[in-house]
Amino acid sequence: MTQRNRPGALAQLSNDTMQQAEGPSHADIREAVRRLCGRFDGAYWQVLDRERAYPAAFVKALTDDGYLSILIPEAYGGAGLPLAAAAAVLEEIHRSGGNGAACHAQMYTMGALLRHGSDEQKRRWLPQIAAGTLRLQAFAVTEPDAGVDTSRIATTARLEGDSYLVSGRKIWISRAEHSDLMLLLCRTRPRDEAHPTRGMSLLLVEMKDAVGKGLTIRPVRTMLNHATTELFFDELKVPAGNLIGAEGEGFRHVLDGMNAERILIAAECIGDGRFFVDRATAYANQREVFGGPIGRNQGVQFPIARAYVQIEAAAGMVERAAGLFDAGRKCGTEANMAKMLASEASWFAADVCLQTHGGFGFAEEYDIERKFRETRLYQTAPIPTNLILSHVATHALGLPKSF
């Protein structure tokens, strides 16, 4: 990558250090992200969490420095780096005490557009996404009555003239209120029992033309600040030219981005886990009870050590999955395993960190309780642990399907 084509802070890296950044450790990128995150301390995130507000300043800083376009090819204004580099960015955000969930979809959602969009669609949208003048943050798949069985979504789109008319409902759609563009999976043909995932199509919705004109957004308040919403579609008009890929093949197009999503979220969990281990270790060394630091007691140090071991082991699985993805090899099972191991390791580390801090861990100012709530999400979303186990059982072990 030539230096003049690198966006934002990535342009500050010399050619020599960029080669190091593109290596397995991505050390230069990690250091640059840590510096950026240093401008957004715990107090910044505490206020946002308290008010359930979107981290607009943080997302703008990431955008300006080119990190959200890190996977977009240089030809469209991005950095053109591998998934492993994007994973390093998100890991460092979470290890620094931040939360990449406010914007991580910008990294992987554009994959469907990049792989299956027409040349005209890519020229129209990707450069603006890379520049930050358009945000592609929302990905509308899940529905209240379908859950994880995507084949049973009921939101429909029928073609009339040069537009699709969309009607239906989606739930748990994060960042819809903070996105200019949204990928929408809907049915353009009735469900076929022989091929239940056929007949779904992927549309790109331009939000400014949709809200109040057939699209209603209702925020859903949850136990964490995740900007999630419920969406209602009532004959929403979407131009036929916004169809991504082939009509009826939307599910297959969506699958291409799911492995990237799971690997990147696994990297966030590694960052969370390292945050918790870092905080627990520091507190155990400093906090004195009964005449000495609590960290000298094996009842305190052994759980922290176990959390460290589990995080390091999960990190190896994340690195393996990202390596397979970047090599263009099949990685569905590895991506799922990485997400499961990392989310469970981060949750164990969270519990250990909270227990190490005792009552202080429940105080807002320590950031432990906030991160505790945030990291718990990832055993449920974007895919629950039991569904991962089902995937591994049938795809890796050859066991019969249970559904």
C-alpha cells in the first residue's frame, strides 16, 4: 500500500513500519489505536452508559484515522488490510476500556457489498463509506418470530415497477438510528421446504429516504448501552437498483460476512478479557488487607492466572480463524469456535475481576461493572453458544442434525 493512499492515521506509518503492522502482531496499528483510545477515558464511557448515548466523538475519531475503512480495498479509498488487522483494532479498543460495538459493523457489513455488489454499487457507496461521509452500521436480519432460524423470516419485499415494497418487522437491529445505510434481508419468494434459505434477498436501504416513509424505528432499552432497536416496515419503497447480488440468494450473500463478524467479535472478547486480567492484576497487587496485598493469596491469584490462561488460549483460536479467513480458506467452524472460546473466557475473566475488586467492582467509576455487562452479551449475540455447539457437532464431528 502506498503511503499517499492510506487513510487517516494509517498514513502516518512509514512503509517499513507498515510492513510490521501487516505482520501477525500488527504492533504499530495496536499502538496507534491505544493512543487514540487514550483520548476517551473511563469517564467518557461512563457518561455515555449513564445516558444511553451514542459515542459520536469516538466513532468520528476512528473514522477520521481510517480504522473503520481498514478492510475496504485501496481502490475504493480504504486501507485494504487483512481481517487480522481489523481484529487488532477492535481488541485494543476493548482492552483500553472502550466498546467497539458502536461501530464494528462498518468493518464487516460492507463485505456483502464488496463481494456481491455490482461495479456501479461499489463505486457509488464504498468510497463514501471509506471517507466516513456515509455510515453502513446497521444489518437487519433477526425477527421476533424467527430468532436464530433465519430461514423463517417473514419480512417481505415484492417488486412493483422499479421498486421493492417492503413490509414486516425486525428486532435487535443495532445502530439503525446512527447509520446512513442498512443492509436488509427479506423474502422475495415464499419459503421452500426443500430449500428453506432460498428466496431471500439482500437490499441496501438508504435511511434518510426510509425513516418516516414506510420505516419506523423504536429504540429498545437493554442492560447495556448498545443502541439497539426494533424496526417496522410498512410498504417501504426501496429502489430495485439497491438489490445486492442476485434476487433470492441473499442468505448466501449474508453468510459471507458472518465469519468475519464472529472473528471480529471474538477479538473484542479477547480485548475485554485482557482488560479484566489487567485490572484484576493491578488491583490485587495494590489492595492491602490483613497486612499485605491480596494478590499474595492463592485464592485470589489462582483465578486471575486461570483467566489469563483461558484468554491466551482463546486468542490463539482467534488468530487461527483470522488467518484462514485472510487466506481465503473455509473457516466457518473455526470462526464459531473462536467466538465461543473468547466469549466464555472474557466472561470468566469478568467475574474474576469483579470478585477481586469486591464491593469496589460494583462502583461505576472503576468501569468493571460496565464492562461486565458489555462482555456478557457475546455469549448470546451474534450467535448463541448452543448454536455454535450444534454447528461443531454436525459440521466438524458429523453428528446428525437436531433441527
